Amino acid sequence: MAGGSFLVYRRWFSGPGFGPRAFGLAAVAASLALDQAHKFWMLNVFDIGLRQPIRLTSFLDLVLSWNFGVSYSLLSSQTGATRALLVAFQLSIVGCLAYWLWRAPRRLTAAGLGLVMGGALGNVADRLTRGAVADFFFFHTALPVGPLANYVFNVADAAIFLGVVLLLLESFRPGAARPTPAAG
């Protein structure tokens, strides 16, 4: 039985159809778990709320910032009804990404999608359990670089960013999957 189980796992992680799926699902689980563990530690063990701000570099501090919306507090959701709409919207996007992941032909695509999905689910978990998303990393600079001159983010946001970068890299890859015209 142990040999048979190994073959099932091997097929799941390296088979032609299942390899990318499993890789993407592993990225979802890893980014979601890392995000939630970091938030738990920062809020309940390190107690960032009582210690902030902590200067790490001349451009990066540790702080506690509650985001009731999405990036830059857009679509702020202070009430339960608007928060539920925002969660439903985010989950519908995750559902579309899951469909894309299920059909992903390559591991790089699956990893990018998995990171975006895991980060999004981490922020959804915050909205459901805390009412807002906890952000901790405050990037600030005096340079005139637009909205990135002052940006607060968390591990989930970093996973989403990394996932988008991987998807962009995959799109420039020679031989990347292109839509084929329908026959007939």
C-alpha cells in the first residue's frame, strides 16, 4: 500500500495534468498559512500595536494599520453589508483564478496564480475574522514615486505582488500558451 500511495502522490505532483495544479495548490496553502501565521504573531505575540513604529531601515518601518478597503483603502467597507459585498467580490475573483489554475499548463503559471489566490484568501480571512485587513510593513520615501512613496502592506500583499510578477514573466516566456483558433 505504501508504494501505491507514493505513486498517487507522485502522479499528483508531477503528472502531465496534475503537476501544475498541485504546485499551484501548494502555493495557495503556503502563502495563506505564512500570511495568517505572520499576522497572528505580529498581533498576539509581538504585540505590534503597543510597540509601533519600529524603524527597520530609513525607508521601512513596522507598524499596525487596519485597512477596511482594498489597495490604498479604496472601496472602504466599514459596515457589515459592504464588507460582505467586498468579501463576495474577492471570493468571486479567487473562483475565476481557481478555474484558471485548474487549466494551467505550466508550474510557473500555477505558482503565480496560487500566490495571488493565497494572498487574496489571507486578506479575506482578515475581513471575516477581524473586520479589516492588518498591514504591518510601511514603505516610505521622499522620492516622487507616486503612491508607492507611502505604502503599507502585509505578507498577503507581497504574495499577490510576487504572483503577478510570475504571471508577467510567464507571459513573456517563449512558447507561452497562446489561444488557438477553433477548428471548423
